[in-house]
Amino acid sequence: MARRNLILFSLLAFVSLLSALPLRILYTGDTHGVFEARPLKQEGTYQGGYQILEHHLARERASAQRWIYLDSGDQQTGTIFSSLVTDGVVGGAVIEVFNRLGLDACTFGNHEFDFSYSNTQALVRKAEYPFISTNLIDKSTGTSVGRAPTVVIEKDGLRIGIMGLTLIELPEKVKAENVAQIDILPYQEAIGRHLDELDAATDLIILLTHNGFKADSLLAESLDDRVDIIIGGHDHIALDQPYQVNGIYLLYSGSHLNLLGCSDIEVVDDRVISLSTNLIPLVIESPLAITPLAEYIAARMEVIEEEMSRVIASLPEDWIPQKYQETAVSRWLAQALKAEYDEIFQPDIAIINNGGIRKALSAGPITLRDMHEMLPFNNTVVVFSCYGRDILAFAELNDRNAIAKPHDICQSTAPGWPTGVYKGPNYPEYDPMPWRKFDLGGKELDPNTRYRVVSHDYIVGQWDKYLGFKPFDVYDTGELLLEAMIRQVQKQYPLPGEESKD
């Protein structure tokens, strides 16, 4: 009897394997307009960019029986390529790239709403792939902000149901007016509206989310086994091994086209019976063939080169950077950074490092190229929290850095920011607590009060050298510091005749 049961079990397992439907899921997220490859330390080796992504997508597709390519949002904002106006749409060039990459579906990130709601709608219309939005509802029509709340994609007999979710904190991440026409449904409510119908029509259900890992994990705890996989983005994490919560797989591929997510699954009777994940470094060591996509990007590069020569503002004074002291340009950059994000994040203070300012600019007209050469690094704007005592420690460390010069100093927007240098405890005029008069927002700094800081990823990544404390509640916006400063210099120092323009 035991032998007969073993044979039956083996036969059933064999039949199950025969009926298994394999699928390769390729996925990206938080790509942020990274259009060109970056050279690595090893000579002749490059990483990232759309053409390298195209190369690896083609290779992974060629070795799979069936495949699907999905993206979890924030295709926009982060490079000059993504700020190009193409066919009347800001970011239209990015959409055209993903059309050519054969993207099957995506959801909205917060940066798809950076310019205006009408521009968001234009991005959706330009895309040959569906923007899926299950929880964003247009107030005027009562329908999905995307092309549909759900979509079913069939791949050689396998029916894949997809929903799209965007973080419920969306109004806190973009200008309120850009999302004023949108109702944002709680995740579970949005899913519940469509789950029964989608489950009946499919073999596999995937949630494409732009919520962040913590929110996705909490969401997975509340769902049942009708949802199989969550492919997420927003907080730029990468998981090289599949992570399960409540039986649901959570997959993340990082950001800025450093990696391509590749998960091979098998589906039997509406269930994922196996899943293996490989994060593929988007790296090449030899020149790539010229493809239509490469030609398209090269043509847009010509437009970029022409754009770089455009005069965008007129400075009222010389901007001459210094690594170890406050200057007109360091003061302006810090104040402009705070002003740029006052409405969205309400930061108490902004911090930049003076060493990141790499070109002196003379008073008078400046070009877009001048700004790129002044701020040549791809630093992204980051918001984080700290306590008043941390700011005090930061200010003292900054003064020590000014005299000892192990690192460049930082510039802050805090009123009362010291303009001198640290002279040491034996100096006759030394005040052991010179920061008592620090005030933030008209109030004296309280060591035990929590404050919000806007800065950039380099400072946060080097917090031990520049801050002297470890930030918490860190949020990387994915937006380039450079792009934010370009907007501010145009707004604050417009060219003659353009003063009335917003």
C-alpha cells in the first residue's frame, strides 16, 4: 500500500510539472531618466542607461519560454533627458524609450506628477503600454487616472492580472495642485473593488506598487492568497533574494538602472509553485551595436547639446565657491534648496556641502551648461529627520572641519549660521556653546525637538564626515539637486523681460 501511494504521489507530481507554466518576470523601477551609461573603475566597463538595459532585456527574453516586462514607477525626473519637452510633453522622451523597450505595463510613481496633472495625462496618452492605477481616481470622471484600474496580459496561454498602486502620501511628495483632481483610495479598498473579478479571469495576480517596502509588507499581511506577487518601488531598495510576507512574494530591483530584476516562476492551478530571483547588474564590457533606440537617444542628445547653450538666468553677483568658508553661492544654494521644497516637505533647515560646487560664475547671463558644470554630480535631493542636539553637534563638527580641513564644510540656512571658523577652546573669545542663538523658523533651537532637513544623498551617505549624526526617516526624492537649482535660479534671477513669468 505504501509503495502504491508513493507511486501515485510521484505520478501526480510528474503531471503537475508537465502542467506548470513558466514565466520570466523582468522588472525595473525608479529609473529616473537615466539615459546614458556611467563609466566604472575598470576601463572599458559601463553601467546603466537605456541602451544597456535594452541589451540585457533582449538577452533575458531570448532565453525564456515566455516573459513579461514591468515597471514600478518613477520613470520621470532626475536628468536633463527626462526634462526635455517632446511632442509637447515634459518627459515624453522617456515614454518613447520605454515604448521602444517593449514595456508591458507600469504604475505611477510620485514623479510622474511633478509638472502638472495635464502633463501626467499626456504621458499616459503617449505611452504604448498601459499605466495601471487601481487606487488613483480622477474626480471629474470617476475612472482610473491611468489607462485602466487593472489589466490582463496573456503570454502564451498564461493569463497575468496586474493592479497598480501609488503611495497614499502622494500629496505630500508633489505640489498639491498637481494632484488636487485625484481621489486616492486606501490600498485594500482599491484592491477589493477588483480582486474577485481579476482572480476569476487570471492564473496569476501581480501588484505593481510605488509605496515602499514597509507599506508593501503591511499590505501583504492584509491580503489573501489570491495575490501572488508584489513588485515594488519608491524607496530604491534592491532584494537579491525573494522575500515572502504572508505567502506573497515581494520583489525590488533598486533604482537608477543599476540592476534589472529577473524572476523565474512556475504557475500551476492559479498558484506560484516556485520562484527564483536574480538581480542582473546592468553592465557591459564591450561596445554595443547601434540600435534604433541608440539612434533615438543620440538624436535627443543633439537637442540636449543645443539646450545646454541656452541662457537661462542673470546673476546679480559673482558666485565664487570656497571649500572652507561661506560664500554668496553656498548661501544661495542652501536657501534655494529650502525654498524649492518648502511647500512639499516644509523643511526646517537645508544643508549642502561647499565642495560640491565646482565652477565659479561671473555676474550676468549664465547658461544651462554653466549650471551643469557648477553642480556636475548626480546628487539627489534627500529629506531626513534629526533632533536639535544633532544640529548643534553638526555645527561644531562643521567648524572643526573648517580649521582642520579633513573635509569641505557645509552651508546651512539656519539663521545665526556662523560665518567665521572654529578657533579652539583656548582662544580668548571662544564660546563653548556658540550655537545658543541658533533659531529655526523664528524659534530658538531646542535640543530635544525633532527637525526636518532637506539635503542630498552624498551628505547623507557620508553623515559621519559631514553631519556628525546618523539621519533617520530618510527619504530620497530621486530628483537631482541640479534640476532643483536650475528651477530656482530661473525663478529668482530671470532674464530681462521674463520677470513676470512664473
